[in-house]
Amino acid sequence: MADPTTSPAQTPEGQPELKRVIGPKLLLLFIVGDILGTGIYAVTGNVAKEVGGLVWAPFLVAFLVATITAFSYLELVTKYPQAAGAALYTHKAFGLHFATFLVAFTVMCSGITSASTAARAFAANLEAMVNVFRETAALEPIDASSGMITFLAICFMALILLINLRGVAEGVYTNIVLTCIELSGLVLVILIGLFALGQGKADFSRVVMFEDPKDKGIFLAVTAGTTLAFFAMVGFEDSVNMAEETKNPSEIFPKILLTGLSITGVIYVLVSISAVAIVPIGELTQGDTPLLLVVQQGAPGLPFDKIFPLISMFAVANSALINMMMASRLLYGMANQRVLPPIFGRVLPGRRTPWVSILVTTAISIGLITFVGGISDLGGTTALLLLAVFTVVNIACLVLRRPRGSVSHKHFRAPTVLPILGALFCAFLVGPWTGRNPAQYGIAGVLIAIGIVLWAITWFINRAIYARKTYLKDPEALDTDGPQN
């Protein structure tokens, strides 16, 4: 008979639990790495279009809303530490298979829109990098047309497709290296802000100059900016998938997740303040590489502007790859659960990668890049989709406090007011009264409609051919981690 002191713990299905190897420091780096990335590199200028010099305010509000929602995630992840995320919480709270499917499909769509945003940002930074080399060679800079940026973004997604088909094993330690690279670019912007202040080249009076070109008023303008800035905060929800591998998650997770959110929130506010203090607002709102302008104008005599486009490209490329991997694997998982057509479950021999799901998610991404285009609309749609999911998660947190949601082990409990506020704030930011571009609702609606049509096709096939029900056999097997920045 096995010694119970040495036998690994088992899940309810009899499978051994994942080895708990992640401590506080490693978890903190993982959380910060998930949040940092495309968002702050790409949308700072678009946020400035809404509020002028108050560009830091939407990032601060987005941080507060994300932190409130994080309390609900903390309660749920310490209650149910399986790597399944929002879909599992929805299923346990409401028990509706179709609702669980919609949440899982919405998370998948947010990964695709996030990757499409990253592809656009990559193309813009590639143009900047090319111009760095041309300047070094004493050549005139090029000004790529919108069509050329779209073409470069599509080529980038084609490269992601090939890497995804080949298969990439990325662990937490790899995430640490990538986090350090992404963080270095943002710290560089902050240090350049301090350098410019010492050189008398920064005008910090601009950080309180509210500009409202659309005459919305400060409340609606900041709200509209928040719907964009929230894209920079997504990723914290992904950390729930590490709970099963974290030592003592009920004790460690709450303080580490809140610390990670606080670190990124402070970085974002400092970066946005540095940006608007160094670059005139009218210039900051032009183009898709706002932080490069900060580096160029804040330290013109130093070579940082030569390497910054490369740092930005690295940050957004990593985000795109991880999000496309997540989206394709989630589509594959739903096919295996028999809630989507089984063809999405086809696997490439040898590589064992879900090739049909990879091709479909890449095709959707290329469609978004081609027909939607703008970083603000793609990033805004990502935030829209996830805010809808966060609304459901906050409500699920309250529902699962009923007896049927109880568990025997000790877990974190959020103050009751926070899930209520989280649901209200997230639902408010989803609504059209925020000043969000109506095109974002159209994009999200089309994506969700695709999922509903695929569910209906699968329901018909299951009923007419196989005489079986359409339902999620094992919601805990759906790894619905959200997109990473």
C-alpha cells in the first residue's frame, strides 16, 4: 500500500494534481508579464485622443476596475483551483451549458482580437525599425501606406501560423525572460521622462490639461478613454491557470496578484505621464508608435530610439503568439467537448498541433486585420469582450456563495461589495453610453454570431446523426485563460 505521506494528491477524477512548484517571486513575475505588453505600447496615443493630457486618468480607472474584478477572481481561484477560468466559474454558478460555451467562445474571440491588435502594432514598429536602419545608412525614411501596414501585419500573422503549427513549448521561466524585455522598454520611457525633466525638456503642466475634441465632457471622455486603456490591463485573469501549480494558493495568490496589478498600474500611470510631458498631445495622438516618439524626443542625443522599436516588436510578437496559441487550443478543446464541429479537433500528425483550429483562428485574425484595421477598434473590441466576461465572473462569484457553491477547504473571500461593484462597473463599460466606437459592437457581434451558428450546426449534427445531446462533458478541461498583453 502506498504511503499517504508520499503519494501525490489526486483530483476528483483520480488524476494526480499538478506539482506545486511556483512560489511568490515566480508568480509575481508571471502575473506582471501577463499584463505588460501590447496594450500600453499601442493604445497610449489613442487614449490621449479622448482626454488630452489626462491620458493617465483612464489607465488609473482601468486599473481600479481590474483590481476590483481581481478580488472576484481571487475568491473563485482559491475556491476552485483548476486551470479552467471563467468558463468553469460560469458553469458552476449557472449550470447552463450554452452560457458556459458562450463565455468560452468569447474568451477565444478576445484572444484573436488581441493578437490582431498586436499584429498591427508589430507592423508599425517594423516600419520604425526599418527607418532606423535607413537613417543609419543616410537614406530618406519611408512612410508606409495603410495598405502596406496591413500587408506587413498579415505577413506577421502568417509567420505566427507557421510557428503555431510547428508547436511551441513555453514555460514560466521563458515568461520571465520575456517579461524583463517588455518591462525594460517601459522603464526606459519612465527614466527618459526623469532625464527630460532634469534637462528642462519636459512640460509636466500638460498632465492636467484636459482636451475634449468631441465635446463629451470630462466624465464621458475619461470613460471612453478607459474602454481603450482597459486593453492594457487584460492578462491578470490568466494567472488563475497557475493556481494548481502554486504553493499554498489560498495564502499566496491574493497578495501576489494584487501586488502584480499594483506594479503594472504604477508603471502605466508613470509611462503615460512621461509620454504627455515629453511629447505634445497633438503629436502623441498621431501614428501607432506613441512611445517611440517619447524616446526620440525625450533623449535625442542618446541611442535608445535605435533599440526601442525592437523592444516593442518583441513585446507585441510574444503577445500575438501566445494569444493565437490560446485561441486555437480553446477552439480545439470545444470541438473535443462536442459543442463545436468535430473537424476543429483534427490534429497534425507528428507535430500533434490542432491544425484546423489554427487555420480557422488565423483566418479570422487576418479578416480582422484586413477589414477592421485600426488598433483602437481591435484593442477596444478585446476590452469589450473581456469586460462582458468579467461582468459574468463577478456575478458568478456572488452566486457561488450559496450552499451549492461551497467547498470544504479554506479559501479567500472578497468583501461582498467588491463583486457587486465589479459587475456594475464592468457592465457599465460594456454599454454604448461610454462613447465606445459602435464598430466595436459590430465586430464583437459578428464574432459571437459565428460561435452561435457553429453551436447550432453542431447541435443539429449531434441530434440528427449521432442522437446525442450537445453539452460540455467536462468544463474543467476548458483552459479559458484570457488574452495576454
